[in-house]
Amino acid sequence: MSLSQVTANGISGVANTALVGTITSSQIASVSNTALVGTITGSQISSNTITSSNFQTNSIEGYLNTQGTAFGFRNRIINGAFTISQYNSSSSVTPSASGYVIDRWILNLTQASKLTAQQTTTAPAGFSNSLELTVASAYTVTSTDFFMINQRIEGYNIADLAWGTANAKTVTLSFWIRSSLTGSFGGAILNSATDYSYPFSYTINSANTWTQISIVVPGDTTGTWTIDNTGGITVGWSLGMGSTYSGTAGAWVGSPMFSVTGATSVVGTSGATFYITGVQLEKGSTATSFDYRPYGTELALCQRYYEKTLSQGTTSPSGQTNGALIAIAMSTTQMAAQWTFKQTKRAAPTLTLYSFNGTSGAWASASSNTNFTV
């Protein structure tokens, strides 16, 4: 059979290849540098190996996903490996109210000073950092209490999932987890209004051992999901949850459920630890390898939401001249200065100025270090 015959039968671009006999679907799946024999008909291709489901769920999609970010923004979570920590560097903090403890990650709580949080180098193979949460004071949750670490994903970054429509896409949430406690734990995926949620459960069988978890979440077709610069999806893990916010795992519900009924309460044990890293939320029903992005790229993604003029790793402005904002005195009561943000912000930012000695809401004279209130 000549090359022109091969081209006419739809296998164009084949050169120096012998075509002999019949190739079955199993042979096609395993063939590599093998002489092709005979005729491959359109029906054989469509009905055996190259079906849409194979492209979606098996080796082709899996191979492309493992090749890294060249194929797109696969992981919708930002700072899922906890490598960026502009807020507190690696210092331990004890939040007295809900707030960010590390870039893109917020601790929501109803009781102050029960947990400490910090970036740590305790991590599974392949990762450098994780977020460590430690119980500072044991607490028995009431029905309306909640303790939760979560990330709010911007609406623009989840628009293609088409949640809230008939075309809603399935996603897979994967992460590495470690705790001094064992048992069944809970978390949830919610919309920005927290009136639609998908509680999930996972199990830690061995204390102080890293465990990788993968959870397939069907796309919601009913709720309202924003696709602008506000919150699109919230992904959270419970550290202690009251019965008011605990429900049944594995189903969408039109109410704010943050965990599952009967989940282990981390805050109930003094000194208990909870580590998390390698968090990934991706389209599809298969968890793929973690989508590592260059450090500079991850930092820039975080700086859309928060940035500071100090060098990375420097938390206190006291005594710092790097990143100083130079201002000109226009009068005894007015200053003029300009600063260009490294990244365009999600929304109009709030600014906090510090003087040379670290006083918030003040500036200082270069000649005397005297503080002046802003």
C-alpha cells in the first residue's frame, strides 16, 4: 500500500510505516513505535479507543495535566502550598477575631485566642511549607460556634465552571492533611452568600502522619454563584463546628453548612495540631499532580489582594528603610508622596502607613525620626 493510500484513508503525515492487518483497541492503547498493519476505519476509532470519555478521564487529560502550567490555570486555589506569607512570615499569631493569617487564607472563628497559626516547614515530600494550626486553649463548641480555615476564590477565576446552570462542571478538591488527632473530619464548599453549600468529610487514620485526600464535587446547577471580582467559591476546613452549621456529607444544600455532623472538633483538645498543604481545586473528576507555579507568579497572584513595601520575610516595619515611601513636606501640615502598586488590586485598597519606629498611622522626619500622625 502506498503513502497516497494511507493519506486517503485519513492517516496523513505517516511516513516509512508499514500498514498490515487489523489493530484492536487494546493494541492501539499499548502500541509504541509499532508497525501498523491494515486498515483503521472511522467506526473502529470512534467506537473503541478515542472516545470523548477517554479523552476526558483517562491518560490523555492526565498526561497534559501533569505537564504543568503551560496548559492553563489548573489550580483555582492561590498559595495552596503556603509558600507566600506576607502577613506574618513564619511568626506564630493568635487571632482575636476572624482574619487573614497567611496570604489568601482566612481563619473564621467565633471565639478569640483559641488557636495559633503560622507558616511552617513541616510538609510532606515534594512540598516546602504548610499551614500549622495549634489549639492554644481547649474549647467545647456550642450550637452556633464555628472555627474554620478557608480560602475565598474570586468569581472571575471560577466563571468557566458554570455553576448555577445546567452546564455546571464537576471539580476535584485535593489536599495533604496531618493532625495529632484521628477520626472523621469535615469541611465544605460554599457560594459567596453562604446560602448554598456542599459539606464533605474525610478521614485521618494515623496521627501525625501526612495523608492525601481527594474529593470529587459535582457542579451545582441551582445556587447563585458570582463571577465578578467578589467572592465566587469558598473552600473551607472545619476545626470545630456547632450543630447549626453541620450537615450531611456529599450533597448540595440550600443553607450554610460548614462541616458534617459528628466531625472531630480540633479546638476541643488543648495542644492539638492541624497541618494542611498542597491544596488544589481543579476542573474534572480526577485529582492530578499539584500545579506548581513559579514563586514570582504565586507572589504576584497574592499581591492582587495584599502587598506591602517591606521585603518578603520582613514583618515589622520598625527600623526598616527598605520599601520606605519618600514624601515631600508641602507645608507644616501636608505631605506629598506617590507609590505604584506592584499588582492591580481586586478592589480599591485600604492603606496603612508606619513610621520608622513601627508606629501605625504615622510618618517620621528623616532628620529626627520624630513621629507625625497621618
